[in-house]
Amino acid sequence: MNDALAVEAHGLVKRFDGATAVDGVDLAVPPGCIYGILGPNGAGKTTTLRMLLGIIDPDVGLRRLLGAAAPLEVATKVGYLPEERGLYGGMNPREAIAFMGALRGLPLKTGRERASALLAEHDLPADRPIRTLSKGMAQLVQLLGTIVHHPRLIVLDEPFSGLDAINQERLERLIRAQADAGATILFSTHVIAHAERLCARIAVIARGKVRFEGTPEEARTRFPSRVRLATIRDGAWQQALPADAERHDGMWRFRLPEEGIEPLLKALVAADAGIRTLAIEPPSLHEAFVAIVGEGGGAGVNDEAVSAA
């Protein structure tokens, strides 16, 4: 095991009632990194996070959190936002945040002071009952409670779920600010756009296994780029198009051939086709994710069912 890593896992396996939810997961999260665990619903993301945090124990495998083999030993240095949100509706945001900090060892007086500052910074009310807040506001309050004790590691399970576009953007800014302050961020999501904007590294999980681990750029370059082509004139040059070329609204679309675009370009120039558009577009992370998950065979045991176990 590598003590220099913020989070490390080797061969994590978890079964529920004979069904395998997580099947040999390996992870290595560097300190100070924003790291995304991506996967479809039921892929094993939540179960993996809970094993890493020590909420449940793996049947097989080893994990280390902030250098500790027993994750609960470093619980006060960790902030965790579970997928299932929960706040006391009668509490106001200041008291709720201070209470969450106290659960991690932060004195209540200090928690209240920090809560007031955080709420003012994010333009959230301090004294209204939480039951009167919108879902998005309440979720941001719970997130502030997750970071009020200044954790070294912040673990967020589907943090963007249920948020509107404005609050999603606020949450992204907050995540970046925590990383800039030196925290390691580990979050799960099935919404790829957030990972593409935020993550330095990602792991894609499908059917309980890690199907890819690396940078978003490495995930994209595993798959060929796409070509868009429009010309002034048709002609014999079309014989040089690859077999997968399709034409819609006057635009040809096809995968970039292994030999590159040059043979087709020569045919276009020789035939005086008159190029209107020629664009080579690398695959998006979403396209790479769909392809990787497809290779893995889709989802596995439903995490929602596992959470009740």
C-alpha cells in the first residue's frame, strides 16, 4: 500500500445475498486531486464509497484512507455527503451545519462561527427552518456541513442529483475551491459533464468492475475521432469514403480511418470536390463513457437495493 495516496484500494469485493455488487475494484487517488467515479446506476459506485469509508467492510480486499488501514481512525479528517440526503427540518442552517461539524469533532461554538461565514459566503439564510428551504438550498446546506470541519478528504455520492443548473454550477465552484485549498475530492456520478469539467482523473465502473482508470483525455483517446465533411460537388471521390460513412442533410459523418485523413484529402483535391466543411472531432467523454460501459456489459447489482442491506 502507498501511504502517499489519499485513497487506495486493492481488489475490493462485496456480495449481498449471493449477488456481487463490487468485483475486485482497484483505486489510487492522489492527494489534492478531484477524482470522479463514473458509472451507470447500479454499477457499484455507492457500495465502493461505503467500503472506502469504513461504513461497510469488504468481503475481500484492502483499502487505505489518508494513510490509515482502518478508515474510521481518520473519520474526523473526512467529509462525507451520502446520496440519501437527510437534515432535521426544524433546525436552521447554522445549527445544522454546526451539528454536522460536531459529529466530526468540531466544537459547537466554532461550528456556528464557521457556519455563519459559509452561509453568508454562499448567500444562504442562517435562521430559517430547513423545511422552508428549496431542495437545492437544503442540499447546499448539507454540503456546507460536510466541509465545515475543514476535512482533508471530501467524499460526495452523486452530489449533483436533484440540483437545478444554477445550483449545479455553485456546487462545481465550491468543489474547485475546496481542491484549491488542498482537499482531495472523491465523488461519484453518472452525469458525465460534471466529471469532464472537474476531474483530473476518473475511474469508470460497470458491473462492479473498474473498466477504465486514468485522465479524461486518456479515456477520449481510446476511441477514434469523428470526421464531418461537406463538399460542393459529388463524384468519384466518394469511393474513398470509409465503409461507415453516413450522409445526413448534405453532411458526411464517419470515424477517422486508421490511415488518417490524407488519402481522402488527395481524392477530394484530385476530383475538385470543393470542400465546404472538414472537421475532425475527438470523442467527448460522454461518448467514451458509453463505449467503455458498453464494453463492460452495462450495470450490475442495484446500489439502491444494496443500501438497504
